[in-house]
Amino acid sequence: MLCGWHIQKNLVSRFSKLKSLDKDLYNKILSLPFITSEEKFNAIVEEVMDSEIITKNQLDYLKLKLNLKNFWAKCLLKDKFLGGISTTSRIEGLHAKQKAYLTSQIGLQRLFHGFRVIEKTQISNFKEEYFRHQNESRVENINSLKELQDKFPEYIYLKMYSKFCKGLNYKHEKFGNNLWLIIFFSIH
């Protein structure tokens, strides 16, 4: 996987002159790494390719990046398990925390303490993210979520809770090649 943030930074530098010509198209180009709908991604690519204000150098650069889109476009990474990570900054952040607690000189007790601190930090950071979803109260009574909470660590439960909330907020999208991921809930 390639870091979506770094891809976006490169797009900023390559297309910066476009910002003054067509800000809407510029913003669409910058959104490419993080678009979750393959249809929307392809529509933006087509719009950029057909645009008369895109220079040949910009077009060539974009074509080069699109050759590797399977490694950075979020809409094409949906069928791969990435643990919710699409940027290296999250990975680098985890590594920094690990360095603080995990060295070759520590004992087993300190090692496990380090893992616990990292897990608590991740849960704390994630709580801020999943509470932003508008429909979270609609998923509180789903039995499947209660089962997840009983069987899995808190971090996994919170990640799944967030996915359920998001699923209720967005339309269904293609998942994988031609499969549709559709989840039906009975909310009482």
C-alpha cells in the first residue's frame, strides 16, 4: 500500500497552478486518494482527463499515478484488510509509541504494559472519531454488536461499532469486483 497522504501531497505540488484556474477540479484531484466509491473515483479521473486546462505534464503525471492506483486509491483497497490504515502517519505514530515502551532491554512485564498503553491510546483516539457519526443511537440495540462487545477486545468492538454507524449513514457501494456488500439490520 502507498500512503494516501503522500500521494495527496504530490498531487498538491503537481497541480498547484490549477487551483487558481479551477478550484473545484483542483479539489477533486486532491480527493482522489480518499474516495471510497469507485464510480465517483472514475468519474473524477474521466473529468480530469477530458479537461482542457490540464497541462500535458500534469496529465502524464496523473497517468503514472493511476498505473499504481490499486496501491493507493481507497476505493480499490476496500477488499483488502489494512486495519483501517491508509496513511503512513498512523503507522509512524504507532511506531513512535512502540519505541517508547518496546526495547530489547525491557522485561516481559514492561512489554505487556507497553502494549496496554498503546491499546488505551488507540481506543481513546478512536472514541473521538466514532462519536461523530450522526446515527450512532440507531445501532445501540443491534444484538450482533452486543455479541461483538462480549467476544472481542474493546478496540475491535469500537472499530466495528463505527463501521455499523457508517453503514447506516452511506449508500451501499460495490465491494470487490462485482459483489455488493449489503447488510440488513433489524432495529427494534
